Amino acid sequence: MLAKRIIPCLDVRDGRVVKGTRFVNIRDAGDPVERAAFYNSEGADEIVFLDITASVEGRRAIIDVVRKTAEVVFIPLTVGGGIDSTLFMQELLQSGADKVSLNTAALKNPGLLKEGAEQFGSQCIVAAIDACRVDKTVQNDTLKWEVYSHGGRKATGRDLIEWVKEVEDMGAGEILLTSMDADGTLDGYDTEMLAAVTDAVDIPVIASGGAGTLEHLYDALTKGNAHAVLAASILHYGTFTITEIKDYLASKGLPVRPANK
Amino acid sequence: MKELVIVDSGSANLYSIYKACEMVSLNPQISNNPVIIAAAKAVIFPGVGFFDHAAKAMKENKLTDALLKVVADKKPLLGICLGMQLLFSESEESIKTKNVVRGLNAISGKVKRFPAGLPVPHVGWNKAVPVGKHSLFEGLYEDAYFYFTHSYYVLPDQNRYTLALTEYGFPFTSAVADGNLIGVQFHPEKSGPAGLRLLSNFGKIIADQH
């Protein structure tokens, strides 16, 4: 049976990690390579780098980060942020990334998912989606979510469930789903949104946004039926270690890969 | 010439496998040269992507003959992911496109797509449980997890080729061996400490050749 994955996400700007402070065991908390190696040693199942660099020149730095990480970290690496061509995908994959995640570029041109999947295989292509609840009263009490682009700044008018089906058709191998309502609240994932999405598609869904407690992670993986949870704040600020998370999930009967096995 | 050659068939991410080999003190060379591959002491044959494209490209680049020579000489060969699938005769992936391209046919059996209803690709960490004793899995926990990412799996014609089984809706063959010819469906270069141990075990198999 597939293990439920715990995936730390590192926000990277100009080649440096921008979030998180409480790291006792590493020298330079801003070094993405060292942080990735730290999470790897703790038993992370995968690492996600989200490049939030604004400038095109600055974006070259992420390639160097990926290359150096792949030299010391032997678990899957996913890179997202500003990927808008198959050429850039190729550069990242050749540098040691295993997957690339597309968000705004896929909304502008869904064909890019297809091109990526055809050229590199579906297993390389992750569709990252940011969505927000639509007011219930407007929708006769049925739950709906709207997709946002540009890092959650721009409403697209697209319905989430229609969009997840489309990205699956286009060949995305996974969906990284962020609830904008829950993100940063530490109040828990939007498990209703997760359940609606995992119901609508066959491809694995990674839950993101809202984790504050261990129960939240458990709920996302059970009520929400997510295959994996992305975690940022609770790891970066040292609320829980990956080992604590995995021990908890295992004690509740979920399959997890024990750290360092 | 280096003893261990990683075959560059143009499809795979070779950087990680190269670095993982270095990590366990194997000292590989990456090559797409059929002469170098055929003369190597041992070969790692990675691959991702489509069976069809890869099988065709292998023929065009004369890698098929080089790899068949490695097999015929009974040198250690480790196929990874699509590289393992290409050791087999044929894949449903190419049958689907009515364009039946043969694999190396070094192990008889088929490559099949996971049935509908299972999330595909099968992505993530899963156990590969050895069905018997083999030096490839030496020193590994019986419930060690490995990283998988694939939509097709191999079905050998004979059970004796199966080295390990993985449960995904049903038990499928996730590692095969026929003498020195070895294949794993998962990615040892992405499977943390367990994967590095497996590569190191492959290194021992190479060292044990005379």
C-alpha cells in the first residue's frame, strides 16, 4: 500500500529560503540545500521548492539550487514557480528535479501541461492549484470553489472541479491543491474541498494550506482522502518534526514510511 | 574505461542516479556509446517516459545490440523503471498505439497498464517485499519503502523471475532477476537510505564477478 507522504515546502527567493527561523541543527537556515538535507535526514518523503523570485535573471538561481540539492538529497524534488515553457522544465529536470509544478502558466495555456506530459511523462507534471470558496448563498448551498492565478492574487472565474478534471485530461500526474481560505490560518485544511477534488479525479492530490495540528494532517489524509500533505509553517517554525508527524499518523493506523528505513 | 556504465538513452534524469552511485562509492561513467556499453563490466540502464519512444530510440542508437551483448555475456545489468520494463518483450503501451515495438526480450513477459479504478500513475513510497533471498536486498528491512512513479508494471511469464512484490490494489512484480540481469520498478536513486543500500548491494554484485 502506498505510504501517505509528508512533504516540506520551501519558499525560495533568489536562491535563498525566505521562511522559517527555528533550526537548531543547521548552520544556515537560509540555504535551501542545507534545509532540504535537514528535512531529508528527518524522513521527509519529498521536497518542494517554490521559487517566488520576481525577476527572470533571479530565476536562474533555482537551477543551481536544484543541482546542488540533487547531489546530496536522494528523495524526489519538485520545483514550482514561474515555469512557463517546456525548455525551462527540461533544464530543471536535467538538473535533478523529478517533477515540475505549473500554476499560472497552465491557466493561461492548459496545453503546456499536455506538452510537458508528452515530452517528459505525466509523472513529471504537477498541476498546482490555488482555490477559494465561493459564497454559499450565491450557489444554493452547494459548495463551490473558484481557481485563482498569480499566487492567489487574480480570480480566474474557473470552477475548481472543472479545472481539476481538465488538468487530469491534459496529462498532469498530480495535483497540488492549496486552499486560500485555510492557508496561513493553522485552523486545518479545507477537507471538503479535498474530498470534492479527490472524488473528481484519479490522480494523486497533495493537500496544502492550513495545517496547525497533527489532527489536521490526519483529517486531510482521511476525510479529505489526500495522498500527501504539504507542510510549511508547522515544520519551519518547529511546531512538529517530521518524525513526530509520522509517529502520530502511524499510531492512527495510516501507512507511512518510517524515517531512515 | 570505468567499470560501471550508466546508459544514456536520452530519456532519463541521469544526474541523480550518477550522484547516488557516487554516494555509495561506485564510480560510474555515463555513456551513449554502444562500444563502451558493450565493453563495460556492469551496466545501469535507467529510463523514464514511453516504452515506444525509448525502444525505437534504442534501436536507432544501436543501444539494443550493445545491451543484448551485456545480457549475453552475463554481466551485471540493473534496469531501473522504464529501463526494467525494456528488458521485457512487449508493452501494452505500444500495443495501444497499434505500433508494436519490442523491448530487449531478455526476460519473457509483458508490460501491462494498471487497471482502471486505481489512481495512475502509481506515485509515491511503497514497500517492495522480497519473495526470497537475493543479495540485491541484503541488509534491507523487509518492509523497506522505495519511491515509485509509473503507470505500467511488468508481468513475467514465470514466477521465478520475480524478486520482490509490491501491493497496489494487487501484488505486482517490483523487482526481477535472472542471474545477473536485474530490474527494479522503483527508483533507488530517489528512495533515501534504502535505495542507496540497494545500489551499494548492486556494487557488491559487480565486485563479486571475476
